[in-house]
Amino acid sequence: MHEIGNGAHAKVHEGTYLGMSVAIKVYENTNPLSLNAFNTELEAFYQKRILSHPHIVPIIGAYQ
């Protein structure tokens, strides 16, 4: 697993899951604003889960 990007709240790593190439977003900051951003992002992705588009990455799973 190696880092392919980063942002204000997390780093993004490339990995493999069930033979698929995946992006793994790792939140490193556990302050309330960062955790709120994490939850907001999850909600947005789950609401749009019914959409299928080559530029939208599906969420396979998440944990805190």
C-alpha cells in the first residue's frame, strides 16, 4: 500500500481488495471537525450510491 494523495483531513493510499485496485482513504486527524467531515462525506457517497458513473468511486466499506 502506498500513498497516492492527501488532503486536509486524510491521506489516500492505493491498495487491492478482492483483486480490484482500490483507493483507501485514511483519516489521521480525530478532532471533531475532521470526524464530522468524514461522516458528511460518507453520507454524500451513500446517498449517491444509486448513481453509476466512471468518475464516481463506489464505497466498499468504512469504519471509525
